[in-house]
Amino acid sequence: MAPSTRKIRVVVAKPGLDGHDRGAKIIARALRDAGMEVIYTGLHQTPEQIVETVLQEDADAVGLSILSGAHMTLVPRVIELLREQDAGDVVVTVGGTIPNQDIAELKQLGVAEVFTPGAPTQAIIDFIEGAVTP
């Protein structure tokens, strides 16, 4: 398969103790329906488990869904681990209940985009397609 026709590979992950995954499953399905390969990690993943999945699956992007309020602890750890593994080029997006005042700091840390509740799934698809060069 030519490099230009390779599907975008996205890991959708639920870090931490957050037990609500309906939104993550909706996004995973929308990305899959848009032609991407999606790996959903399931609930209660540690940053280490998420990064290991990203590496094993040779993912282009990772979407972290966080509703628990622990985003300022979990997201920086995922980014740090990706960089330690020379995977800093993986596009990191975050979705969930992220207060507006935290968005700029997350982006400074290396998050490509933050999607808050109500973000259209097409906007997420378009962003990932534009940010990733498969």
C-alpha cells in the first residue's frame, strides 16, 4: 500500500478513574466511520498503558477523553512519556470537561487541540485529518 493511502491510526483512551465512556465510544465510531483505524483502550488506563498502546499500534494520533478533572495531571504525563519514547510527533487531542482556563496550558504542554462537550464530531474528524500526515 502506498504511504499516501495508509489509513490514519488513532488510539482513543480513557485515562484515570473516570468511568464514563459513552463520548469516547461515539468519537471512536465517528473516526472509524470516517475511514480511520481506531484502537479503543477501554476504561481506567494509566498514562503508561496508553503510551504503550500508541507505540505498539504505531498510532498517528491519540485522543484522551477525560471527565474526571484529572486532566492537568494525566495529560502532561502522557505527553512526557511520548517524548521519552521518541514519539513526540504523535498528535495528542483531549476531549471532555476541560475548563476554559486550562486549555491554553494544555496546548503549551503539547496538546494539539482540546474538544469540549458539544464539539461536533465532524470538527474532530477534520482536525485529525488536517493534523496527521499518514
